[in-house]
Amino acid sequence: MGEPRAMPDVEIWPADVGDLDELVEVYLSAAAHHVAIDPAVYEIPTAADAAIRWQRRVESRGPDVECIVSVVDGRVVGSASIEMIPSNGIGSMIHPLRIAEIGLGILDGYRGLGIGQRLIAELEGWAVDHGIERVVLVVADANEGALRLYRRLGYVADGVVLRKEVAPR
Ligand SMILES: CC(C)(COP(=O)(O)OP(=O)(O)OC[C@H]1O[C@@H](n2cnc3c(N)ncnc32)[C@H](O)[C@@H]1OP(=O)(O)O)[C@@H](O)C(=O)NCCC(=O)NCCS
């Protein structure tokens, strides 16, 4: 067994369009992880399509959306975003809480160093500052490592999304 790796010096910054290439690299690395654990659901997008996605996300930063990066030795090695979820609308039986959804990914080779936890803490702080009462995130059942981290940070299961493949008649 190797030596435990120390937490590197990590800076956290708002994401910028200048980070686009590295944001795509982080996203494709996270996509590869997901394809490995559940190829029935996930795929690896092209870098060009991922760049469009991330440019839109970065440009949507504002009162309802934040997107941040973690930087080690000048390199973007992780990203995280949070986005306000629209309310359930009039007449809903669900408590009208202000809810936001979190997503994050760390570049392969930089995982398990405490960077994901730092990014989540940063986004939870943003949530509190923006009057958010609950944060949610979607994680695959098969993503056991990620689930362990989220549970340790106080996240609990909230219902179950069921799926079934249906064939054409
Ligand atoms: C899940 C993820 C965001 C966590 O960030 P991280 O920086 O690796 O996590 P931290 O170092 O802050 O916390 C360590 C915990 O993360 C979890 N973890 C998940 N993947 C891990 C990995 N490859 N290596 C080490 N820890 C991992 C473990 O629970 C670990 O805690 P443990 O050592 O007590 O088991 C990151 O590993 C990642 O991007 N994984 C691939 C993509 C992904 O699953 N994204 C999340 C989608 S919901």
C-alpha cells in the first residue's frame, strides 16, 4: 500500500470562460468514471459538445447559478456548480422550500485528496448566502465512492428514481 497523499494547496475560484479547455477535461474524466460504472446510462460526449455545455454553464453564472473551479499548481482539477431549482408552482403539496442542485467532478489523479469536500463546502456556503434552504444532488446507485462522501457530509436519500427500458411495440 502506498503512502497516503497529502491535501495539495488548492485554490477555489469562480469559473471563467478561460477555463473552458480544462473544464471539459474534468468533465470528460468524470464521464469516463460514469461509463465505467454504468454504461447503460452514461456516455462520453465529444469534447466539442462538452465545450458548448460548459460555456453555457459558465456564462449562466449569476444570482441563480454559481460555477467554481479548484486549482492545483495553476491547473483546474475540479469543478462544481449549483443551480436554483424552480419552485413547484401553485397548488403543490410539497413544502415550498428554496432548493438548489449541486454537481461536481474531480480530474482522475486528484480524487480522494479532499478537493471534492472543499468544493461542496464552498457551494453550501453560496447556498446559505442566497437563501437556499435545501441542497440536492443526483448520484448513481453504482457510484459507491461518491455516495460514501455525500453521506459522510450529511446528505440523505430522498426517494428513489426507478427506470425500466421499454421496447417498441
Ligand atoms: C466523487 C468526487 C466528486 C469526490 O471528490 P474527491 O475530491 O475525490 O473526494 P474527497 O477527497 O473530498 O473525499 C474523499 C471521499 O470521496 C469518495 N471518493 C469517491 N471517489 C473517490 C476516488 N476515486 N478516490 C478516493 N475517494 C473517492 C470516498 O468516499 C472518499 O472517502 P473515503 O476515503 O472515506 O472513502 C470525485 O471522486 C469524482 O469526481 N469522482 C468521479 C466523478 C463522480 O463520481 N462525480 C460525482 C457525480 S455525483
